[in-house]
Amino acid sequence: MQELLTAVTYPIVWLICSYVLKIESGLAKLLIALTASILVYVLIGIKRSSTDEKTDKEKK
């Protein structure tokens, strides 16, 4: 799930940069889209980690 959301984030952010923000630089779009994808991946990992810790505490 985490990887799927990351993969979907990249083209969505790329399109937002192209059509909504009107960014013409390919390098700028690449950096923004990759940063957003990595951020989504990290945030989901943090959320999953905190959820796992809560369930581990409840089991003890």
C-alpha cells in the first residue's frame, strides 16, 4: 500500500506542477514530485510505526 501511494503521488504532483502551477522547468518538476513522493513514503512509514507500537503495548 505504501509503495502504491508513493507511485501514484509522483505523477499527480507532476501534473499539478505542470498545469496548476505552470512550472516549465523539467528539473524543478522532477525535484518537487520526487520530494512529495518520498515525503508520502516517510509519513506513511511513521504512521505505521506508531500504530505498530500502540498494538505492541496493548498486547503486553
